[in-house]
Amino acid sequence: MNKIINSCRVCEHNLNNIILCLENMPLTDEFIGKDKDKREFLQDIYIFRCENCSLVQNPINFDYSEYYQDYEYSSGHSQFTRAFMSNYAKYVMDESKKILGRKVENVIEVGSGDGVQLKYFLDMGVQNVLGVEPSKSLVEQSEKLGVPALLDLFSIDIVGKVPDIKFDICISSYTLDHVPEPVDFLKTSNKLLSDNGILAFEVHDLSQIYSRSEWCLFEHEHTIYMDKEIATDLVERYGFKVLSVNPFNKNLVRANSLIIVAQKIMDLSNKILVSYSNNFPVYKNLDKNIYQTITEIDKWIYKISKDNRLIGWGVGGRGVMTLAAIKESDKFETIVDSNYDDQELLTPKTRIKISGVSELHKYSDCYCLVFSFGYYDEIKEVLLNFGFSDKKIISLDYFYQN
């Protein structure tokens, strides 16, 4: 059962400042299978900005208990992602060794997926790793890889379920911005970490969302949105000191990435700070900018589809949410995704066929709009190998940048 909250997830101030509404939007992973009569979840998304602490947030507490049980999406097959995961693990390991003055012994990952990220820590000699993951399918994949994982959501209740040890590193990617209680996430991380332990997390960067008008990241599944100032302020309220922000060259990270690396400086029982800053960005005209970008993408699709066939690539959040907001989605013949070969699936709301890479030969004369633009170079290489024209491969980021 989903729950609407009326107060800020961090400071508990009343939420009354709506900065965006997206109408009739689906869940990003509720694909339509053989039961074409199934009615998927569709609901308006309202985004608020807290006028007290500036946290931008979705006031719906989505019920994850069943939704993520069968979640299967993984980006671990991507060479680009694997290179990032390797760099991420090495950087966090080096920072931990420097601060701890000893070998890293225990690492826990929140939202550990198929275990690929933690495998890099094992390969670097870490003695114990543990994933926390709500998807049964992904936990099974993780354990096949030799990475133990606890089938559960990450909250303070997890403390009694994990081994009675202190972890030197708590790491996550695109998980903190999904949790209904970010304060609980930080308190739990603090509780599980050793003295001077490292908290490292990756979330979507609100400042990039704003500059690009990237509405597809405003999802039912996302609860909070932070830029580096808001993230730093939040983390340092709960016993941490931020050591670095975005420590990697932007060419090495996935699209719209904000990485925070922080050191635990004290055990925590209460908030460290009580006052809030009024100097954070207000993200004025976010809604107007987004509606304009939607219109521009629709114009392009309408023009291209008059004389050309059109497909898309990527049924992650960017693909599903972009399609759900535009008016011209019916012009796409299919959406290709390497995660979904040989499966009869349709996108939620827009009901577009999802195809695997093995079917690309059917569409080599098409234009292809790459929704998953963080993997654009990899995807473009695959498309070119299937005979697609270079000039017909378009990144969604083209519209954001312009």
C-alpha cells in the first residue's frame, strides 16, 4: 500500500511547494507480458521542494515489498559500467586504507543487485563482503557469482540480521534516492560502520536534472533528489564528514551521476545540526523547462517519422519515463534493450514492443533514439555493426544539451 506523506523526509517541515507535476506516469519496471489486458499502475507524479531544508522530494512512499522481489534489470553486462565499478571500488578502497591505516576487511553494499560491484572488492582481497538486495532473482545471481547477499530492504532493522561485525565500507549506487526514509539509511550506515569507516554513494544529480530538463528521472520509485550542496549538508548531519564529491572524470561515470564519499567521524544518536541553510538553489521554472523539452522531442519525432522508421534503445527509467510523457510515442516500432532478449514484453503505458539485440537486423534502416545515453558509445558501436547509419543514431542527451 502506497502512502502519501505531508512533511519533509528530513526536517519534517510541511510540504506545500510543488515544483513539477507529471501526469499519468507508470512504474519503470512494470512491463506488460502475455496478459495484454493487465492494467498497470498509472498515477500523477508531484515533486515538492521543502522550503525549510531545500530537499526536493516525491511525497509518495511507494510500497517496495513486492515490486522489487522479481526485479531483474542489471547494467553489469556493460563494459563501460564494469570499468566504472572497478574504478569505484579501487578509489573507495584506497581512501579507506589511507584513513584506517590498515587493510580493509569488511564491505557492505546497499542495493547490491547481481553482485558485480562487490566482486571487485573480493578480487582486491577484501575478506568479507555482503550485499543487501530486495530482489530474489538478483540475490540468486549474486550468490552464483560467489557474492553473499541478504534478501531484504536496507533499514535500521537490518542491523540484527547482518553478521555481528563492523564494516569498513558501506557503498551503494542509485539506492539512497529510492529509500522512503533517507535519515534511516544514514543512521543505519553509521551504525554498521567501523570508526572512521567510509560511506560512499552514487545518486542522480539534481543540478544536472535541472540543467538538462531531464524529467525522466522523476519517477514513482525515486523519493529524493539532491545536488552536491544538499547531499553534503544531509550527510554531515548524521555523523559523517564529506571527503570528496564526484572524484572521477565525467567521462568515467554514468550519465547524471553524483558521487559522495564520506568518513564516519562519530557514533550517532541524534542530529548533529539543527539549523538549515537558505542558500541552496530553488530550481526556478523547472516545470516550464521540462514541458518545453517534451515539446521539442515530440516535434523531432513527428518530423522524422513522416518519412522514416523509428526505434529506441533502453527500457530503463529514461526510456520508460520519456516515452510516457511525450505525445508521439506511438511512432516507435520497438525499443531495444540488451536485458530483454527473447521475451514478449511491452513498455508500460505506451505499450511498445521490447526487442533484444538479436532482432536489430530487422530495423537497420531505422532512426534510433538512444534513451540510455550514458552508454551511448557502446550502443552506437553495436548499432553500426548491425548496419545502422551513423547520422540516424541520436542520443536523447542531444535534446537535453540543446
